[in-house]
Amino acid sequence: MSTKKLFTSLLLVALLLAPILAANAQDGEPIIAEPGVELDMVLLPKDPGNPVFVEANEGAMEAHEELENPGELIFTGPTPENAIPGQIEIITSSTTEGVDAIMISANAYEELVPATTAAMEAGITIVTWDSPVMPEGEDLFIAQVDFSETGIVMADMALNLLGEEGGEFAVLSATPDASNQNAWIEAMQAALEEDEKYANLELVDIVYGNDVAEDSYNQALGLVDKYPDLKLIMAPTTVGIAAAAKALQDEELCGTVLLSGLGLPSEMESFVEAGCAQEFALWSFHDLGYLTYYVSYMIASGQLEGEIGETFVAGRMGEYTIEEDPNREDGKRIKMGPFSQYNADNFDEWASGE
Ligand code: RAM
């Protein structure tokens, strides 16, 4: 095509798009994604071997197809043993390759920031999801649920299981640097302090199983050994709660030491049936991956600026607005939600649906 023809075609496309973009930009009008923009996008979870992140990738793939992106969607992540340096390496190499967006569930709040900042300086969109980095190192965060609410949900599940009598309980978390778990545990501690109704719940310890099944299993065993009066383990990690259930089962402690936290229904089903896990909560990782992809695609293609107050439509999930993150100063977030809660009473409903 001659330069003149190319210029004329580009002008035509611009003229055709102008009214759409102008309409989208109007105040209060939700922005609707234009499909077909070619973008290479990296989905970088904490650990690609963890089934929740496989589900998130399935959601991202759904959005990738729906938005008819001719570019690539790359799902890659570190091994749990190399969690933080592995993520830094992938961010750095993706920057060198010149991808358009990196979507990160971070293994560390601070340590990834130099790498994500360098990526942003190179024009790459950085969207965090599930587990954020410091606000200065990201465009925005897709929060699965409200982080303060997670603390209350955890405190309420403990109260529900231990009753007014209360007793000793311990937290089995993921890695010590996981920003999502750390925020949830802090929010739970704040809830315990603020509300009298939790007065008899005694948090005796917080241990870390690194989101590795074997480490988490051993940490659960350590807790029951160290605290003979322990009534409950609260594990706000799908890896931790499944490993703790197995440890309690092997030790024949199911029902003696109760188990709660955040669990993936498909991994918890048999443990609930055996009475080794009483109640847990979670959200849809599939939807989280889908929403994350939508936002990242729209920012990377210039259809969204990523500024507070912008409203857009994330395909089948509907309208969302970018807002201030109430849990992180200067942070921006999009809140997904809701929580689903699972226990033996609603077992039939959720077990068949998985
Ligand atoms: C594990 C991971 C993930 C967290 C869930 C609840 O799978 O730590 O980041 O969101 O648990």
C-alpha cells in the first residue's frame, strides 16, 4: 500500500473510532472495550503449579479470546523455592522482550518494586491481582474482595466454630512476605481487638508454610505439638488449609483441632466430608483472572487511563469503577467480590458444582 493510501486508511479508522472513544470518555458513561488490539500479556502468579492460579489463567484465557487479542497470553511463574527472585527475573526478562502488560500476584510487597518500576518506565502496564506490590510499583490492584472484610470473615468463622467459650487458635499462613495474607491477618487482629464479641478468641501464634504443601503440613504438626490446648487452626491460604487438613487427618485430630480459613472447594471436599475441615471461604479465581485480563488489556491499549473514578464494563462480569484502595495509602484498586462460604451444611450445593 502506498504511504498516501495508508495515511487515508488510518485517517478513516480514526474518524470511525472518534465518536466511540468520545462517547466512552464522557463522564459517568462506562467505557466499553474495543476488541482486536494486539497486545502481548504475561500472567505472572505466585506459583503456576497452584490450582487456584490455573483457574485464574483459565479466566484470563476466556477474556483473551473474547477480546480477540491477536497477541500472546503467556502464563508463567516461579517455583515456590525461588518465589521472589523468580518473579523479579520474569518481570525483568518480560521488560527486555517488550511485552505490553504484566499481571502479577506478588510474592513480596516491596522487593518486586524496582523491577515493576523499570517495566512501567519502559511503557509496560503493571496490574497486580490477588496479592499487590507497593502502590508506586503498579498501575492498580485488582482486589478479589475487600481486605478488611477478609479479616472480619476470618474472625467470624473462628467465633462461629469456637463459640462464646472461645479458646486458643493459631494462624498458618503462606510466605512471610505475602502482602495479601499479611494484610488479612492484620485485619483479623484488628477485628479481634475492636469487637468485644471476640474477647475469648486467643490468637497464640502465626506460622508460615510458604504455600508449599510439605512445609505447611509440618507447620500444622508443629502447632498441635506446641499448643496442647489448641482448638483451631486458621489458614488463610488454599495450600495451607489443604495441607493442615491432611496433617490433622493423619494425626487423627479431626474435630479435636478444628480447621478454617480460605480454601479451594475442589481441594477441600474430601476433608469436609471426613470432618477434618469445618468452614472456609473463597472467591472465584476464574473470574479474578478474567477481570484482571480485561483491565490490563484496556489500560495497555489506552482505552482506560487507570485513574480513580473511571468506570468500565468487564464483559460478562459487568461494570466496575477504579477507586482509592482503602487499605493502602495512595493505592488504586478495583474490588471484585463476593466471598463464598463453605461448610458441611451447604456441602451438597457446592460440592456438586465444582
Ligand atoms: C493461596 C495463595 C493465594 C491466596 C489463596 C487464598 O492459593 O496464597 O495468593 O489468595 O491462597
